[in-house]
Amino acid sequence: MGALGRRMYKVGQRDMVEVDVAAERNEILRRYRRLLRKAKPFLKDNDAKQIKAAFALSVEAHKEMRRKSGEPYIYHPLSVAEICVDEIGLGTTSIVAALLHDVVEDTEIELEQIEEQFGKKIAKIIDGLTKISGVFDYGSSQQAENFRKMLLTLSEDVRVILVKLADRLHNMRTLDSMPRHKQLKIISETIYLYAPLAHRLGLYAIKSELEDLWLKYSEPEVYEDIQNKIAENKGSRTRFIRNFMNPIMDEIYKTGLQFEVKGRPKSIYSIWNKMKTQDIPFEQVYDLFAVRIVLDTPLEQEKAACWQVYSIVTDFYTPNPDRLRDWVSTPKANGYESLHTTVMSRKGRWVEVQIRTKRMNDIAEKGYAAHWKYKDGMQQAHESGLEAWIHKVRDVLEQNDMNAIEFVDDFRANLFQEEVFVFTPKGDLKILPSGSTALDFAFDIHTDVGAKCLGAKVNNKLVPINYVLNNGDQIEILTSNKQKPNEDWLRFAVTSKAKSKIKDSLKEVKKESIADGREIVARKLKQIKVDFNSDVVNQLRAYFEEKTVSDFYYKVGKGQIDATKIKNFKEFKKERQKINQPKRPPTQFSDDLSKTKKLDQDILLIGEDLDVLDYRFAKCCNPIPGDDVFGFVTVNEGIKIHRTSCPNAPELLSRHGNRIVKSKWMSQQQNAFLAVLRIIGTDRVGLMRDVTDIISNELKVNMRSIVIDTETGIFDGQIWLYVNNTKHLDQLIKKLEKVQGVMRVNRQDASHLD
Ligand code: MN
């Protein structure tokens, strides 16, 4: 540990710190011995030696390093190791990993050296921890990618995550010496990922502490305020619990059960959360604490004992039937077991009573590891929950190709979900996130079952694939070989597993359609004797107005693009070569266009008689059809039209009243009159379409109705339409007469027809 004496250290931005090396050395040893003492009950064979070696290596590697607080760095790995033992219930492997967790990242020591000295298993955990170390920006893809890496290691060895959580917890506990911007980064990451993860792993105590620390650093005053109020209430809380338990105690004693009563206040974070979501002050949060009855019972009597105590409690107090939670018969997926009920106290207040055994309490507080420690005595069904979850995580990670951020969001969503318990036709229990559908269930059973899912029978009733599962449902999936996943399914599925399987399958289907489309295109091109090459394909893509060639192939393959139209493409190509020889002068074309356009617009009527006169729009207010307007007779530029709201209007109207003319917009419709045309010709395919095309598309005339008689091959039609004036009508007649097959077009007086 180097020579004793006084030394100077530079710590971060601070000034040099003077340190009493001897005192510090003693403190390090004191902490190390405390760790060993706590670990002692678990230690076997060589364990103590291993821990000693890890400690020695860590002390040596970090000897020149200090934390931001100025303390020797080794305090940190020692504390992380202590959290692993004391608060998570982990053993030697994790202690060694915790002691060494920052060594590869921060010092000269290489992973190979760790592997040589401590073996493959430890090296792998350290490697996992090194990969996910550091603070990453919230919401960045780098952070997401790191998180994903962390989950990958979860499926290899869950201890990586547990040591990481211990590391994070210690960093959160010692945030004070961090600069504010780093504090904010660390706490937001904690509330976003680590607290939910701790929750999902059943580490309730750690989860609550992480949440509390988040609040402490994000809203210090609020945190302190609630903390003080909880302390003030302690006396009355103790009295309340004593009064509440008094009548029950005797009855429980009579049963001979050993038990302990605890009145645990809710966490500061959850009180704050309640105040915020229900918008109430501290005083109105009624369930500030829960009464917990912890029984000391042999494993085989646990369930009976819990229900016996439940029966006693509800003999004295009326339970709320909606609030009974039986996680004794069916533990949560994270291993949580407890019997919860909410009863009405004599004071007229609802009180939550949690009944559980010591073993269950250990699991609830220490989670996963404690769970495993008791594993030998556990029933198969009880222990499968968390394992199944880890298995699922592994599944999702392995076949998943979402981008990392999408993945983290998806994963987080799943972290928060509570479960729904359902059964297979054979009675096997399946636990899915609540909100899961029949489709999720199908994919949970097997990918093939999911992909062919047609519907389901739930409790013998037929339901669609988007049926939302309820607790206790017994589900039989109906499949068909003809069934295939489609886009809608993504909306019906809740679990990441089902979603990613559906996406995979849609991609497969898309690939098939693209291949089909490519084949069809090649065939069609061969038929019209055009070479199949990338230039031609690209021209085709452009011709059909598709963004990419794959889109084009896909639509052809799916039949969304009519492949026979590829023939038209050849003509189109020819046309394009003649593009420099227009059929008619461009002026004529634009003439037609302007006529068409004008007919489409509203017209402006001017003067007392509301005539169509020449006018210009005033530039000061740019009127448009529909505006309230007036005309102003100018000296040199004829009539100018202003809006009545024009800034110049007051002056013009008040000072030059004699030069104002009335103006009014009139819509074409209002101004049009009904006419009837009779068209006679020889009938042919497409004649009808050509006629109506000229009327409505080319000349923009509104048709009211058409009556056609095509008996004996003669086309005899009557068309009712709206025209503006006779000039307009004559123009239309001339156009129609030129249509191939049309022999005669006459105007008929509407009144002549019935
Ligand atoms: Mn660390």
C-alpha cells in the first residue's frame, strides 16, 4: 500500500488535498473487514482467498485514484461489493466482480490478466461491465446501444446487471460531489432505465431508493418537504398501527404462528407521485403506509398460514374485494410473492395489509438473488417466472433488428407492464404483459403458431386475433396454413416478441413479392422486345412514378401495378423521341387553357346593371374572388377593384363618391343556365367516354344528367348541362362534332323535353 506518511493529491478541479495516509489505510482495511464479515455466512472453500486477491489487486490498481469527493477510489468498489452482499444477497463471484468492476476500464490492468488470475467466469462479467460503463447521453443512440449491450449480457449472466445496479446505486448515493450537469445526466438515466430494471428484477428496495434519490436531486425542496412530513407523522403512524393490530394480535397468537408486524411508510417518490397524479396535498394521501405481517413458517405451510392470517384480518375489518391480490398462489414474473388486501379501519380509512412469510419478504426486498438462494425448496412453477422472462429477453435480442432507440423504448414499455395470467388448453400457465392479445399468446407458444393464427377459442368462445386477454382465460389458438401475417397485425400485437416476428415475416413476404415482380417485368419486356437492363428498369420506375425499383417490383408482384401497362411504356418511349415536333403551335394550346381556366373562375360584375366590364385589381389590397369589393374609376387605367377593407378605401369612398362603381362576384354556377344537347352517331366502344371527357375535363362544363340509347348500333344521347352563354355552347358543339363517330350535335330547348 505504499509508504506511510502524508501525501498530497490533486482531485479533479479542486486544490490539492492533504491526506493522512495511515488513517486512510486503516479505514480501507476496516471497510474490507466489514465486507468479509457480511459475506462470511455464504463463504465456502477458497472464497475468502479469492475475495482477498481481488481486493489486493483493486487496491493496487486504483492506488493513485481518488473519487470526486476526495476519498480513495477503492471505497467505491468496496461499497459496491457490500451492496451486492448485503442488499442483493449475492455471493463470492459477484463480490469479486464488484471489487474489480472498474479495474479494466480505469487502470492499466488488462482483461487477460483478470482471466488468468480469477478465471473465465469473472473475466466475462468484468468484460460485460466494462462494455456498459460510462455515462451516456440520455436518448442518444449511443446510450440505447449500450443499454442493448447490457441486456445482451443479462442473457449471459444476470450478475452483470446486478453488479451494475449496485454500482449505479452507490454512484447515486454519492452524487453530492458531482457537478450539477453530471448529476442531471446520471439521475435521468437512472429513472429512465435502472429503476424500471430493478423493478423488473424484483429488487424493490433498490428500485425505491433509486427513485427517491432521483427526486432528491431533481426536486430537492419537494423531496425534503415530504421527508420532513413523514418524520413528523411517525408518532401518529405508530399509534395507528398499534390500535389497528391490537384486536388481531391475540387471534394470531392463538394459531401458534410466529410473526412480526411492520408499518412501512411508502417511499418519498411514490408519495410524491400520488400527490402529483391526483393533484392532492401530502395530508390527503391516505395510504401513506402499509401494514405488513411477516410470518415465520416452514415452506410447506406458507400458503395455508397466509390465508389463515388473511381470514383473521378480514374477520375484524371489511375488505375491499377489488383490492385482493394473491401473489402467493401465482407469484409475479419477477418472483414477488405476497398476499395483499385493503381493509376499512375503525377510523374509516382504507389500509393496505400485506401478508407474507420471511422467505417471501426476503425475495421482495432482495429480489432475484434471494429468490435463487431459496430455489431448492421451491416449486417448479414458482421459479419459472423470472427465468422465463430472461429467456424472453434473450429471444428478443437475438432475432431483433430494430434500431437501438426503438428497441429501448419497446423494452421499457415492456418493463413497466404488469402481467396477465392465462392458460393453454392443457392447463399450462403462461404469463404475458397485460394488454396482450390472442395473437401475442399465439406467438408466445411458437412462431409458426403465431404466423398462422386465424383466431382463437377463449373459454370455448370464438374470438378474433386482437382479443385482449384477461386473467384466467384458457386459450386455444386456431391456425390455418393459408394464413399470413399482414401490416394490421403490428397493431394487434403488444409483446416485442410477436412484433418482431411479424416484422420479420412481413419482410419475407415483401421479398417474395419483389422477386415475383422482377420476373413479371422481365417477361413483359421480352414480349415487347425491349432489353431488360437497369436503365430500362429505371425508366419504367419513373414511368410508373415509383420512388425505388424495389417499390416498383413490389407493386407489380402484388398486382398493384397492372403489368400489361408495360406495353404502353414502349409507345411512351417512342412519343418521347418525337418530343421536339409539337403537333400544334403552343399559343393555341395556351389559348384553350386560358379559356378553360376562365370558365372555372367566378366572374366580377360591375356597375348598376352588373355588366362584365374590363377591370384591374388594385395592388394595394389584391382582392380575390369572394371578397367584398368596389370599383374605382381611375383617370388613365380604367376601373380598379379594391377590397372594402382596403386601407385606402375610407379615403376613396368618402372623397371620390362619384367615381365609385358597384361590383360583385358571381359564381359560374349561379350565372350558368341549363341547356340540352342531343348527340347522334354510330356507337363504338369508348365513344361515351370521349364525349364526357370533352364536356367535363376539357371544357369544364358541369353536366347534370345524361340519357343514352344505343339500340341498333346508333348512339342517341341527351345531355343536360350548365353553360355560361351561347358562345360557350357553340364552342362545345363544335368540339363534340369532331369526335370520331359523332354525326350530329344539336341544341334542344329544355322545355321541349319532358
Ligand atoms: Mn463503478
